[in-house]
Amino acid sequence: MWSKHVSTTHAHVESSECRPLLEVAHADLYNNNPFRITGLRVDATTREISKHVDALKYAEEFGQAVGAHTGAFSLNPPPSGEQISEAMARLKDPEHRLIDEFFWFWPEEFGEGAKDPAIQAIARGDQNEAYRLWSDRQADPEKRAAACHNLAVLYHLVALDWSKYHFVEDVDGHREEKIEWYWTEALTFWERVITDDRVWDRVKARIRAMNDARLTTGFARRMAATLPRALGAVNAAVALKFVEAGRVQWAKKHANLIRQDDGNAYEKTVGRVLAPVKERVRHFIENAEKIAKDPKQGDTAAKQLIEQVRPQLFLFYLFQGQEGARNDLLDQVATVCVNCLVVYVNATDDDESFVASLRVTQPLAASAEVRERIQRQIDLGERDLARKVLAPLNKRLEGMKAPASKLALVHQELMPRLAELTQKEQDSAGTRGFADCVAEILRNISLEAFNKHDDLETAQAASLLALKICRDVTLKAQFVEDQDQLRKFADADKSKRQI
């Protein structure tokens, strides 16, 4: 919903970034604002500031802070002495002060705030009267810029306050609709602010009035260019808070709000929001690699990494969509999990946990290459599991002498089990692994029949069945070669009998 265009006055610096503006773009945008903390007007004089702050500190010291600041939107609980001191220190920096002024209520004329009816209404706690006055002033071309700015701040502040309440408390359907309306109105008025040159002319005039060498009118242009991203970053921060609170639908609403921005600004906003998320994932990866230095802990390391990454994965999906979230970092997570699991299974021979953890890991993989590697490991694990299942039958086969009897046993006990597996999960790794292991047993029977018992008929039958059920491409090629050799021997034997 943010504007895709800026006015021609500052379009040429659209790519410039106002970092101080982005620094305040979070869910506590207004809670940390010095003018909200202190109750001061944005155009308060140095003398007024000093006198007012002394009164706040005195009230806080003697436990009277509740009554010391009675303006609209005063903090509850009231600010501590430390908060007040930090707020005053921030106001001494011209860039920070200008930004804090921008996110608070402007008088119609700077320097006349003490006489401004709307600002006085805010001071005595009557935000409804201030709202009425600003709404009326929108019709006046000379007063419209400040009025729209103040309505943007008003709706934005109320929307954030209610959202912060909603992070921890349930609200009814009516209140939810109201909160959505506050956000819609806030974004509508910020849209007007972004594209109104008169707003930015006021910011530049304020910079000139401050007359501080550390602050130039170029700062106003950077603010104008960065404001859409900053507002988007606020919604992104709110979305993250809703994720933490388990209110996924509201997180999606705020993600959708910033997704309406133009592509370049959206990518930058999301990049900034996800930067700490990616850093957390990298930390989880490093920790998993440390744990897996003990091979027997490899499975634990992989499972822990997956559990830690899952909530972060939702954030990638939330802001980037399912396809956009498939990035190199998730490939790295999947690769580390596989590495941990391989050293684990080599140390413990625990194929069951190996395969189960690989299955959980596979959806994380972004690239086809990593997904294929995981699938190969799953296939190997399933084949080893099948060998363990078939171990008792292999012992029985070892105790039998006639290859034909061995083949009969395979038909009697293994083929029905394979048919049942195929019916349930025709192309699962477990079914493929079981089929390949049975095919290997059949090949051994075929080789034994031909080499030790001169039983070409049993050798061909076992080899043909092995070729029929085998799933592995490499094994299948071997069985094809076996069939060719047996066919040659059969043809040669037939020729001898004819002679």
C-alpha cells in the first residue's frame, strides 16, 4: 500500500537511505518517542524543555509520576527517570530529534504550538478534539499538510498501541475490525504524506530553523525516499511479534501490507527484517556441527537443528512465499543435517533413526541437488533396514542346500510381503529398498545355482525375477548383464545337445 512513486522534488535521491529513520522503524516506534515519554510539544523551547523535565524527574522521585504527565497517549506505567534522561539525550542529536518530531504531532506553525488548539487538546488528554480539528483542517490547502501528517501519526500510534495489546491479550471481533480500520486509515494518510511536497517543505524549513551544521536539507530528501521502507519495516516488526504470540493470521495480514509495496523497496525491507533471522540460523548450524563432533550425537544434533530452524522457516515463508523462501541458507541447514546423520549411522548402525531424520530434513532442501542427495541416503538407509528385516530369512537360506528350494522359499515368503508393500506404498523408499534386497538374494541364488549346482533353469528363473522386481538402476543393469550371460550359456548348452 506504500507509494510506488515519490514527488519529482526528491525522486533523484530515491536510492539514498536514511539509516536513523530505519533504526526507529519497529513496534516500539511511538513508545520510545521522547515527546511521548516527556509529554513535550515538538516545538518546545530549550527553557520549556528544561523546566518540564525537571518537573517530571521531581514527580518520579517522589512517587507522583502518574499525575505529572496527563496528556493524550501518555505512557502507562509512567516513564522512569532513566527513560526521561535517555529521551533528553536523544533530543540533543539533531537527526534523531527531527525524526522524533516527524513521528509526533505538529502544530500548524512551528513555534506556535503553545497556542495551537489541537496541540493543546492533546496536552490536556482530549485526542477526540484534536482529531476533529485536524479532520476539519484537511479542507484548507494551507493547513492540509500538517493535518494529514498528524492524522497519519494518530492512526498509526493507535494501531500500534492496540496491536501491542493484541500481542498478549485476546480481543473480540468488533475490536479486531477496529484495529484493522486503524491500520487502513494510518496507511492511507501516510500515503498522502509520502507524496505531498508541502510536508517535505515543512521538514526542510524545520531543518533550516534548527540551524545545526550536523543537519542539512539533504537529510529531508533521504527521509522522504526511505519513509516507505521504514513504514514497511514497522509492519514487518509487528508481523514478527504476532508470530511470536502465535497469532499467525495477523502476522500474515501485516506481511501482506508490506508486500503491496514496489518490489525493490519490499526486497530491502524483507532483507533487513530477515537479517537477524538468518544470523540465528547460522548460529544454530554452528552449534549442530559442534555437537556432531561426537558421531553418536549426530542424530541429536540434526533433530535439534531442525526444531530450531522450523520457526525461522515460517518467517521465510511469511515474507518471501514458499518458493522465495527456498534459499541457499536452508540448503546449508539440510546439508549439515545430512552430514550429522551420516556420521551418526556409521557410528551406531541405527538405520531407523537415520531414515526418519532424513525424511524430516528433506523438505528443508532448496536445490534439486541437495534433495537428490538426501533421497540417495534415504534409499541406502531403507535398503539397510530391509537387509536387517531379511537377516533371519537369509540364515534359513544359508541352511538350505538346493537353490531351487531357496527360490521356492523366496516365492513363498518374500514375494507376498513385497506385493503387500507395493500395494500400500508403491514408490516409497522402503518398498524400493525391500525390493532391491530381495533382488540381491535372488541374484545370489542364481549365481549359486549356476556355479555350484549347474542348475541353469533355477539360475535363469531367479535372475529373471530379480530383474523384474529390482528398482535400483545400477543393480538392474547388473541383472540385465546376468540375463545376457545366462542366455548365452543356455544357447551354448542347446547347441551341444543338438550336435
